[in-house]
Amino acid sequence: MTKTDKKLSLEQHEELLRTLKNRFDKNINRHPGLKWDEIEAKLQDHPEKMKSLHEMEETGGEPDVVGYDKKTGEYIFYDCSAESPKGRRKVCYDREAQEARKKHKPENNACDMAVSMGIELLTDEQYRELQKLGEFDRKTSSWVQTPEDIRHLGGALFCDRRYNTVFVYHNGAESYYSARGFRGALRI
């Protein structure tokens, strides 16, 4: 059973709503024109998504609304913590990479963690969108979804912000560092 299989208590649910609302109010630039009451109503209709947001929050992601998809009627949340979420660092890219390590295997990997949380790793395009809303990963870096042709050759992509520029890099998928984690996206 993953953490997201557990039901939130009423107290956890209410606390998370307060946290999300406070973050929403403090960061209006991330979601111009969106109304909290409509977002909250959507959250109340999707308790399974609240579990995912709770996991994002508990691992240090500071999720916030960053957009609304008019075609699907979904609100889009990204991890908006200043640095890569602390509870999701020191992980390699995926299970294949984790199992390929001969020594010093990390405890987990970004892809499996994201699935267990019910979220998706950001794409490099989404990562660039996030960086338009603020300055993120100035001291850390975050794995992003990697195209299959790159992954097939053993590589994986990660991003960060240095010198007021967003960079997309590559590394062996089995690598992991104390300052590299991953950011997620959730659609509700």
C-alpha cells in the first residue's frame, strides 16, 4: 500500500485546504484570474487528488495552482518550493537505474515515487513554465521527464536555474545527489 492509499483524516484535509488557500493568496502572480472558491470546490469533489497534494506537501513540494486547462476543465498544480523538495532528493531517475547500481543504491527513484504519490514528473517545458513564475532550484536541481530515446541509451534529464538562466542537462539515470530531487505536476 502506498501512502496515497491512506485516507486523509478530516483534520489533515482541513489543514491542507488552509495551507493551499494561504499559499494561493500569497502568490496571486502564479494564477491570475483564478478563484480559490472554484478550486476548493473541485478539490472537495476529488478526495483522491487531495491525498496526492498532501504527499506533495509532506515531502516539501509546496504545491500551488499554476494554471487552468480550459479544454479539460482541470486546475494544474506544480511543486513551487524554492528548491527541489527535500523529501524527494537523493534519488536516481527510475527503477531500472536504481537496480543497475552496483554499490550505494539510493533508497528510491523519482519515477516510482511520483507514481506512488499520484503525480507526474514535470516535463522540461513545464519546468520552464514554472521558472516564469519565480526563481526555483537556484541551489538544487530536479529530474524531469526524459524522452525514451535518451533513457534507452542510459541517460536522463534534469533542470536547474543558474546565472538567471534555466538549464536542461543530462546525466546517467543511475546517478543521484543530495541536491537533486524532482518536482511534480497534478491535474484536478
